[in-house]
Amino acid sequence: MKRCLACEYCFESEEWDCPRCGNRPTLRVGLFRFAEDPPIAEGGFKREYFAQLATFEEGNFWFRGRNRLIQWALGKYFRDAGSFFEVGCGTGFVLKGVRETLPQMRLAGSEIFGDGLVFARARLPGVELYQMDTRQIPFEREFDVIGAFDVLEHVVEDDAALRQMFTATRPGGGILVTVPQHRFLWSAIDEHSMHQRRYSRAELRRKVKQAGFSIERITSFVSLLLPFMMCARMKRHRSHDFQLWKEFEISRPLNALLGSILTAERAMIERGVSFPAGGSLLLIAKRPATAQ
């Protein structure tokens, strides 16, 4: 169901005109916009990052490794899902991977920055894309699965975002979430990425449960590389001349080696290993099938 953000009325319709109050979201260059681009100080991200992200994602070991883990988790824990909505979809890299592995699934994505949606639309012709704030999702019980991949750490009111995800998920459906882990890994990378926090396992679990979900699985990943991350973060804890994109400029042999390590790690996760520590957390949770 669609949900009018002006009067909170829920309705079934092909159109976005609210039957109660007549409100209609702005349609600009073919995209419905439920939010405007936020000021830089409030956006939790820098809009100029999208062009740089788009050049690194396809070949970088970390983005590719995370994509494969997400695709596995979606197929494993939500085998009957017919729809998937990614909030904070950025350039559309994750959705593109999901479409390649699950072509029958209805896909949708949202991003608060219009700059990101320019790249997402180019990558994802025919996919529903919206400019919206994750704290105000204009759907209720609409999607089988909602994903938020390295998004919540940018949102001050992450608990509000999780409650909105719960509302937009169908009973019996669920969410997939990835976030950066461990406060002790905080460094210039987090500051330049405009993170609000790095999560502990307990914090993420608590906030997801408070939103109404039931936890299915939680595991760290990028775990086998944790010692290397710790060394790198110690060197860059406070660096005024830090350049974020230099992190992604690594040699092809090193990129291949790190990718192989993440492939081995994913194989262990697929076999049931849940790592207690790592650079990131993966959480799978479900909305109870009974009405709430």
C-alpha cells in the first residue's frame, strides 16, 4: 500500500494522488520525489561522492564481496520473496547485482540525494526509484524484503528509520542490514564518510528488536581482514590531509588477494559460521507473520 506522507492515509492505487487530501509527490525527470536534497550538514553524506563511488564499485573487492554476501542472504532467508526495496540505494550497485541473480523479483530503490539516483537510473532501467528520506517511507506493508546497506550509520535517527522499514515490510517479510562495526575502528575514514556511529552487535540487535523485528541471524564479516583494518585505522585515526578515495586505489594483485579472502570468509558464513568480530555486521530479521 502507498502511504500519504501529508495525512498518513494508506491506499491501494496505481497513482500517487492521495484519495483523502489530494497530495501528490513532485515528479521531476521521471522520478517521484518525497524529499528534497538535504543540506550538506544534515545529509549524512556528500553528494559529490556518488560519481567517485560509481568508478570504484564494480572492481573493488569490498563492494563485490558485500554484494555477493547480500545476494546469498536474500536467497537463503527469503526464498519466497517476490519484492525487494533498497533504501539508500546510492548508485544502484547492489540492486543491479540483485537483478542479475534474481531477475524475477520486483525491485525498487530510494535515495535522498538526487545525484545518486542519476547513476542508479542509468544502471537500472525499469526499476522503481524514488527520492525519499529513510525516516519517511511512503509505503505500508508493501515489500517482502527491505535492505539498508551501510546506510543506518549515516542517519542520526536510525531508530526512526528502522521503524519505517518495519511499517513498509509485509508481515512474514523482513530486512537485510549491513553496518560498520566496532567503535575502536573509528578513524578519518568514518569522519570523511560522515558516519554518525559504528555499531556494536548489541546496539544493532537492540534497535532492530525495538522496531518490532525478530532476529534471524547476525554475523560479523570482513572478519579475516580485521587485523589489517586495525593497523590501517590506527595510522589514519586523525588525519587532516586524509583522502578517502585513496583507500580504493590498490593494485590488481592485492585487490584479487583480498577478494579471495572475502570469498573464503563468505563460504564459512554460508556453512553456518557466525563471526564474533569484523569490520562490518550483517543482520537478517523478520517481521512476524501475525498482524501488528
